[in-house]
Amino acid sequence: MEEQQPMDKLSFERNSSELLWVAQKVTELRSEIGKHVIGQEHVVELLLAGIFANGHVLLEGVPGVAKTLSAKLISRLMKVDFSRIQFTPDLMPSDVIGTSVYNMKDGKFIFNKGPIFSNIVLIDEINRAPAKTQAALFEVMEERQITFDGTQYPMEFPFLVIATQNPIEQEGTYSLPEAQLDRFIFKITMNYPTLEEESQILTRYKASNGPVDMDLITPLFSGEDIKRVHSLMQEMVVEASLIQYIAAITHRTRSHPKLYLGASPRASLSMLRAGKALAALRGRDFITPEDIQYIALPVLTHRIILTPEAEMEGITTNEVIRQILAEIEIPR
């Protein structure tokens, strides 16, 4: 026992040092994003948590609330490869994953990789592509690999999809399949800015005539840095009571009278991963019930389906999730 104590102390000091480093990096990231996006602090925090948790993120909001700008800023602040795919109704699966090209010199077909082969992939207006193209994302989002002509092509670490969609416009759009929605760790809703925030936006950009110059953004986080955060998250303290708390929340969605479809076990795993990431963002090596409550809405809202009667009553999925959180006893 006496030999174990120094190791525990050394581990604690190492974790404290790593947490301090993460906190400093997060402060720098927030400061850089704040130079270009006013408000939306909640969105920025969840985007960072999604990256730290190695999870894909779906951004939803009406046009003009900086969905694409926020995603591009986050991507450019990471020193990793970045690609953008504009989804359209005529987009084919080969436009995303790649296709075979005949090599005249060798007399063989070679696989020409598509834009999905990157570290952070921004998919703009993901709900504009038809089901066939949506299905091309199933394997790569879940298994982080592409299978083409019987050959598997693994994605390099990190691999994250940040997708945007407009919830209002219906013409030329396709609903995302539930299986694909379940692959996003978060669905983040971006709302209109407040009056004060909109005034700040106008004041800041009154002398500007063009978009943000992304070439001027200095990367602050590398792929190795993300690996360091993942290593730290593996040592996070998660009490057994919090495991039961997460399980109880997910289980309640499957028996709630207002819900036609409840959340899958993937939702529970997503809450656990996201809770760890959020704790790291906030400078802790342990999860609290408040962390779980904070990420429960963005983790669950796109994974549950209301009953027709609940929809007719005007009830929203967020209201149901808040009700579930209020019903379940919080661990102490």
C-alpha cells in the first residue's frame, strides 16, 4: 500500500497538469471564436465537447445564424485536414466517398478518394441530398471507414462530421433517416441572437465588406492535442450512481407516454462520452449530475420521436426530455 500512494499522487499531479493545459487551450479557442461569432457560447461549448468526445455534430438553425461560420471556425482552429461538401439534390454517393478511375498506364482501376477522406468534414445543408447519398454516410460515420469494391479504407484520426441543416425550408429537402440521426452525438439548435448581440454584430462588422478571411485564422489545436484529451478522458472518474442516472434517463424515454420511439443504447454511451468531454472542458477529472443534465437535451432530442397525439398538442421533444429529467432523482 505504501508503494501505491506515490503513484496515486503522481497520477493526480499529471491529471491536474493536463486539465490546466486543456483549460488554457479552451480559453484560447473561445477567445478566437469570439472575435468572429458573437453570442452562441452554448453552441461553441457543445461543438468543442463533440470534438473532444470524437462525435459527429448536427447544427440546426434558420439561415443567417452563423451555422456554417461556426463550423468552419472550429475546423480551422484545429491543425488537421478540412474539407467541405455542399449537399444538393443531384449529389451522388460517388461525389462523397470517391469512385474508380481507370489508370491507362497500369491498365487497372484505382480508387480515387472523395472529400469525405479528411479529418473534419463540414457537410452543408445535409438534408438536401436524397436517401441514396445519405446512406453513403452510414458506414463512415459509425465505423470510420469506407468499403469500396470489397476493400476497406480506414479514416485517419481524428475523423468528425459537422453537418448543418435548415429546419424551416421544406422544398428540395429530405428528412434524415433515424439511423443516421442516431450517429450524431449532438443535435445543436442555433437560435437568433438577442437584441444586444445583434447590435454588437452590426457594430463589429460596420466597416467590413466581405466574409471572414479564414486564411488569417491561426490553428490552436493539433491532432496530437486531441489524442491527449482523449487519453485524459479515459481516466475520468465516473461514479456508479451516475452510470445508473444515465441509464435511467435513457430507459425512461422508452416508456414515456408522449414518445413513440425512445433512445437507443448508443444514446447512453453518447451521454457518457459527452459528459466526460464537458467535464474536461470545464477543468475537472470527474463528471457531475449537472454535466449529464446539460448534455441530455442535445444528445437525446434527435433520437426520440413524439407520438402523433403529442405532436398535435404542440409538445416538443425538449419539453419531454426536461420532464424526464425532473422526474428522475438526481444522484448525490
